[in-house]
Amino acid sequence: GVGYGEVLLVTDGGGSPAAERAARDLRDAGFSLSILGVGTREGAPIPRLAGGFVTDNRGNIAVARLEERGLRELAAAGGGRFALLGPDDSDIDHLLSGEVRAASVAGEDSLASDQWREEGPWLVLLLLPLVAMAFRRGWVLVLVIFIAPLPAQASLWDDLWMNKNQQAEKALEAGSPADAAALFDDTEWRGVARYRAGDYTGSAREFAEGGDVRNLYNLGNAMAQQGEYESAIDTYEQVLEMDPGHEDASHNLELLKQLQEQQEQEQQQAGDDQQSTQNPGGEGEQSDSSGEQDQQGSQTSSDSQQAQDNQGSPREEEMSEEDLEALQEELQRAAEEAEQGEEPQQLSEAQLAEMRQQQEAEQAMEQWLRRIPDDPGGLLRRKFRYQYQRYGKDQEGKDIWPDDEAQPW
């Protein structure tokens, strides 16, 4: 589809009848053939890569010469020009026509660019008077006062170059969501700003004005942050009805349902624990009252009755002061461990059962201690008897007072 063109042939020979016919056909088609001759008339041998020179059929070294005459005739047959290869652009300027040359120059101009000259260092000369005044400190101080920047209100420039929404977006990115909420005109963006500021009630109010999927999803998040789990679940379900493939709403809905179930289980478990704790406490109070009655009865009884009681309960007779102190320490330690333990709603069923058993054992032990007769005289007799059994022996290891003899108490 090209109506005109120039063909440039770069060679050192090739003038033949076939080449001339091709050049004439090219000219008849509307093209011209120009030739750039490469080489010299004297010629030179052609070297080989492996060494030596190229030879002809007779073994003579072949010398390649420029066939200038034949190339000129070939260029004339093609309607073009002939030129020898030179060290400058004169050969190209001679071969190319005016149209091709103009197009080449235009292409070179399009590739050109400006090269700036660095003249900035000359500005240093303007600082020389200031350096000269540095010897006078008063002048330098006055100069610093005049050069100091004046305060400016940024809001004035913001009003000139940015609208309210752009200012609000800038404040939101700067970490001031409360200021952004006061500037936004769009309700959805106000809801986002209030949500980031922690105002979940105001955020829910803003999101409620929009009825699309995104506003409903954000409304559910704001309700969940306020603890309104039922309303948040209903909102997430509305989002899934409008967009069943909303993964975030589905994930949040599942989390809220699990949280609700966990809270219901904890409340039910706390109620059961409270009921089980109140029942043993009532039994303990009844046992305590019966223990107090037993203790009062034992205090008003005679020594013979105490002896019979002691014979009927051998474990009470063997209880010494050291055992009583050890038992009290054990009860105190168990009480401290119970106070430092976790809340009932955070414990497992096995741990709760173990704690109930421990409480019942402590209450039974406390009731048993209340049934011990309050007899300081008997305690002293048992203490003297223990010391007698330990130290009441002579040098031969025999008892000083045998069991069948009278004892010193």
C-alpha cells in the first residue's frame, strides 16, 4: 500500500544482468534503488576464521575489490544514486532524497531533549553580605526575626483547596476519627469515622440510614460491639438473605451464636453451682447447731460421762495438740486455695465436682471438731500422761510408775 519509497543497497559488487532487471522492475513499481559502495578499488584478501585467506578454484588467494562501475550502472537502472562509504555523513546525505532526509531530521528532533545548565551555585554570592554581617551579632538577630515564618491557619488553606469530605478523609487518615465524623457529609463515611472513634451507638445510627448490604453489615458490627448480640444476629441474617455469599457476615454470625451458647451454658452452670453451694451450707448450719448443743451438753456433764464418751471415741482420745494445730493449718491452706482458685463459671465439671467434695469434707471435719468436748483439764491430763510415757523411765529403761500403780496426777 506504500506509493513511494527508497531502497538502499550496501555492497561491494553484484552488478549483473539479473540484478539490473530487478532494479528496473523496482523502479517501475514506484521505488528507487540507491547503492552504498563498501571497499576500495585495489581490494584486499579475505581472511578466514581458522587462519589464512580465502582462495579461488585454482588455489590463488581471492582478492575482493569494489566493482564501482557495475554498481553505478545498477543504481542508474534503479533510478537511484551511488556513493562510496565515507567517515562522515556526506555519503548518506548524497544518497537520500529531500523527502527522506526531511523525515530523518524530524525524527532526530523528536528524540532531542533539553539539557539544563546548573547555575545554582551563583546564588552563594548573595549570601556573602550575610556572612559579612555575622561579625555583628545584633544585625544577625534582627535578620533572623524578620526571616522567621509567620503563623498561618491551615483550615483557611483547607477551605480554599479541599472540600469538607476531602478534609474529613485527611483527618481520618491522620488518626482523628472524631474530627472526621464532624466533617463528613456522607452518612456511611460518618458511620465509619464514629466506629473508629469508639462511638458505636452513633455509628449504628448512621449505618441504619443505609439499606444496602455494606451498611447492614457495618450496622451488625456496631451492634455487636455494643453487646446487642440478638440485634446483631438478626442484622447478619438480613445481610446473608441479600447476599448469601457474604463470607464476613457468615463468619461473624457463627461467632455470635457460639458466644451466645457459651454465655447460656455459663449462666446455667453458675446457677447450678450456686444452688449446690447453698444446700451444703444449710446442712452445715444444722450440724453446727447440733454440734453446739452437743458441746453444751458435754460441758454440763460429769467427769464419768466424759470418760465414757472418751472410751466410745478412741480417735478423740488420741488427738493431741500437735494434731489439732496440723488440722487447723490444713483447713487454712484449703481455704486459701479455694479463695485463689478460678471463678466457678470458668471451671470444668470435674473441677467443680472435686471442689464440692472438698467443701463437704471440710464441713464434715469442722462438725467433727465441734463435737470434741471442751475439757481443758482432760487435755492437760493427756499431755502429762504423754510426757510421763516419754520421760518416766529409770536408767535401766523400766517405768518409774507402772500402769497398775497410782500415777502422780
